[in-house]
Amino acid sequence: MTTMETYWEVQTFLAYEARLLDEERYTEWLGLFTEDAHYWVPGVENRGRSDPNGPYAPSRMAYFDDTLEDLRRRVVRFTAPTAWAEDPATRHLHVVSNIEVERAETPGELLVRSVIVNYRGQGDIDAATLYGRREDILRRVSGELRIARRSSSCGTRFSLPRTSTPSSRNRHDMTAPGTGRLDGQVALVTGGGSGIGRAIVDRYVAEGARVGVLERDSGRAAALARDHGDRVTVEIGDVRAPEAHAASVTRTLDVHGRLDAYVANAGVYDYSTRFEELGENRVVEGFAELFETNVLGYMLGASAALPALRDSGGCLIFTISSSGLYAGGGGALYVASKHAVVGLVRQLAHELAPDVRVNGVAPGATLTALGGLAALGAADRRLDAELDGIDRHIPLGFVSDPADHAGLYVLLADPRDSRFMTGAILPSDGGLEVRGAARRPKGAR
């Protein structure tokens, strides 16, 4: 048992922590933890009452499995200029209730159980409520209570956005199933760890789907698992390898039981290298590297996914580019590859009808980390670092975020909204088709 004085001290401590979180005073919040703190939020699985594994365990997936240093890195990322999803700021309200305090097994420590509710929203853009049970181990450091261990088992109630504007574009949170347009469906996305691919994965999960991902970067794969838990299954591999596609499809089917939409998305860019600058050797090497990724990778993935898509009456969705519709958005290698993908969409739509729908999305001018060709010495370049000033050439007047395109992939994956569409290419490029006219000032009629 503990005294009322101790109980009141714990309650005051937790209320103070909640206020720091409400006010986004995260650096001060980090000061409430011990140096050896462990912060654990496991993924909760729906299992039968008789299942001995239980809904969660330390050996399985977790949303957070962090040391204090991990939490510090999260705070640094949150305050970075690239945290565009938090501008405008999210409004928070943290509530802690049903507080129980008892002495822990280790002398001098307290075991604290509570129920937590966190409402977060951005006005009429989106809103979500997180709720769960929490267990803390509190320890005194220099006479002050500090959090040494924290574990929370949480659920989420999610509301989809009601509006979307260029300044607050399509922000989605992780969500439990049963709330979106893709509830009950399963998708597989290549290159789903960053850029447009990551935005597709995030949006699909927000719309209720389960998602398999083929991603070559292990760090990005780990981030997907951390952020989405058992809603997302990741296979690490290269889209140029047939065995990687076979493994990703097999794993998606083994874990999620079906496949309704296959999104071929992984790609590389030639950074507008002009044809005359290539030379014979670089043409051969660059062509092999770029076409094996941007074209062959799509064909290999479609081939691996096709039997499952026939079973489900599903769809293929290919990420193309505005460079598949117009010249000038890349060099000869890249533009040729994207025009090839347009032809691939149309031919597969012809061959696979009526069993499988085949469509494409053609994004343009997007802030992504799209990489370059090793054959051209550009493997470390990032597209988002080289788009400064391009908004002047876009009729809508801004460079897009990856999330600006994600809704089109939802449309094409949702058979209720696109069941009569195949062989279609949906542009999402800020109006490049009409860029011949000077852009009018904002608000002009």
C-alpha cells in the first residue's frame, strides 16, 4: 500500500506530464524519464481467448520499443523543418484516469496503472482519439519522480479528413480497420518505404487496408514496421530480382490471406541527363539500370501478383510520371522508360480484361527522395533537393507532396469507384498540360 501523500504526488506528476504533451514541450517531457528508461507500446493482435500467445508480447511487433536516446531522436525529427505534417500544429488533449499506485518489486520504485485518452486533431482537417491502459514504473531521482519503464496497450478511433487544401494536404494517421474505403482489402506496394510509395502505404492503412511492401532499404522497412505494426508486412529486396517479387507476394498472402491491389511504384531517375552527354558506354549501362528498375521491375511484379489478383478480381496500379505523357521532365532514358510504362498499362489492360483492371497514376513535380543512377554517378542525389523554383512553371503554383497523389491510388484500388476503369492514366501534376499559358495570380478570375 502507499500513502495518500504518495498517491497525490503521482497524480500531480502524471497531470504535469499530460500538460507538457498538450503544449508540445517535448524537450521538458524527456526530462521526466530516467537515463535507462524503456518506452514500450506493443502492437495488439486480435487473438482467440484460448490462444496461449495472447494479444501482445515483448518478442513481437511494437509501435514503440524505445530507449531514452530513441525518444530524443523522435523529438529531433518532430522539430525538423521536414515535419510538414505538423504545420499547422496538431491540437492535443491528454487525459489520465483510473490511477492505481502500489509499491513495485524493486525497493524504492512505484508501480502505477492508469487509463489514458489522447484526442488529437487539426481543426476540420482530421481527428483521432487514442485510448488504452498504461503501466509505469516510477523511480525517484534526486528526490523527484521519474519514469523508468512505461508500457501502453492502445487502440485508435480514427476520423477521415473532411477537407483538403494546398496548405494542409492529406494528412493521415495510423488507424484500426473498419473506418475507410479499403476496409478488408490487401495491397502490395513496391518502394513503399519513402516518397510516393510511403504516402500510398500510409493512406491505404488509413483507409482500412492491410499492406505488403517490397522495399530494399532495411531502415525504411523498420520504420514501416514500427509505424504501422501488423497492418503492414515488409519484404526486403530489389525490384530487379524475380525472387524478391515472388517472396513479397508469398509473404503478403501468407500473412494477410489475399491480394486485391498491386502497386508497382519503385523507380530511379536520370536527373535529366541529355542524350548527347551519355556516350556509348553510359547509354548501355544507364539503360540497363534504369529500365530494369522502371520497366522490368513492374513487369516482374505484375507477373508474380497476377494469379492472386485473378483470384480476387483485383487490380494493377502503376506509378508512371508526367514524363510518361510529356517530354522535358527528365532525360532520354527516364522519359523513354515512363513512356514504356504507359504502353505496358494499356497492353496489360487489353490482355487481362475482364479479370484484372490495370491503370496508372502520373505524378509530377513531387518532393521525394527519388534516387539517381549509379551508372551515371548519381546514386546519392535526391530529387527533393533539386526542385527549387520549379513551382514557377506549374499552373497551380506549388510543388506537390507525396500525399497529394495518394488519393488517386485509393480511387483505383476501390472497385466501387473504379470498376469501369482500365487502361486509364490519371495525371496529378499541377496542370502541366496547360502550362503553355502564363500562370494567373492567385485569386484572379
